[in-house]
Amino acid sequence: MMTAGEYEFRIIGRVSDAVLAEFHGLDAAFQPAETVLHGTHLDQAALHGVLERVRELGLELVEVRQVRNGRR
């Protein structure tokens, strides 16, 4: 069984505020070529939910990474 953890989701481009509102409970940071969503205490169901929302919105996901020891 997978335990809840911290995750980053890297999406190509700058995601608008309206689209970011679809990702309740996730923080967003912007880098020159991508948007980084960060969530804590995400379990397997929540991970699948984020991935489904990315797909539904037609966003291009570059990477999903589990963040360990608070390091980003």
C-alpha cells in the first residue's frame, strides 16, 4: 500500500489562474518554460485525480516526482 506523500507535477508552459483553480489544494510555482504544481499528503487516489485533471484540461505533463525530505 502506498502512503501519502509530497509530489511535484511539472507542466509545459505557464498555466493560467483559471486553470490553476481546478487544482484545489495544490500550490503553483512558475519557471521560464513550465508550471510546477506541488501537493502534500497526496495518496494514490489523489495522485490519480491530479493526473486525470491534467488530461481533461489538455495540459502537457512533463514529470511527476515524489519530493523527499521537503526537498524540491
